[in-house]
Amino acid sequence: MSRKGNCWNNAPTESFWGRLKTASLYGKKFATRREAMDAVLDWMAFYNHRRLHSTLGYLSPMHYEQRWYAAQQKRLHKTRAKNDSTQGQGQSASRRNPGTTDATTA
């Protein structure tokens, strides 16, 4: 949480709700609560899946997150492959594969 007078942590949330109200709900009357909920969900789907964001390199938040996740997975696989290859060096065959023996352990 931020200190008194420092509202930076709340700014993105306030921006989101402000945009929702002005872009989707302002001046509209809904016959049912369900109709209002559908309008909010439709707008949120647009906001997260199709709206381009300049800070994210003009990608939608969902597309940016998918690219970030794919990059993390790729990095994780590279790290695991590197660790597997360095751990395999210097171990005898019997330690790598317990069912076998080599000349140094026999």
C-alpha cells in the first residue's frame, strides 16, 4: 500500500474503471442487471483482448502477456537444457544410468 498522498498504486485501477464508465456505461439505461453485466463483460473482453496499448508496443494486454509467457517458457527450457548438459559431464555412466557399469566403477 502507498502512503498518504501517494496514489500511484491505485492509478491503473482508477483508469480502468474511468474508461469503463465513459466508454461503455455512461448515459445508458439497462432494463435488467444481467444486461448491464453483459455490457461490462463485453467491454472488458475488448479492453483485454483487442485494445492496443502504447506502453506495450501497441499490442493488446492479452497478446503482450502471451508473448511474455512464451519468452519465459523458452528461457526456462534453455536453462534446464544447459543445466542437464553440464550435470551430465563428469559423472560416471553408472551414476547417470544406474542399470549400467563402466570400467571405473567395476
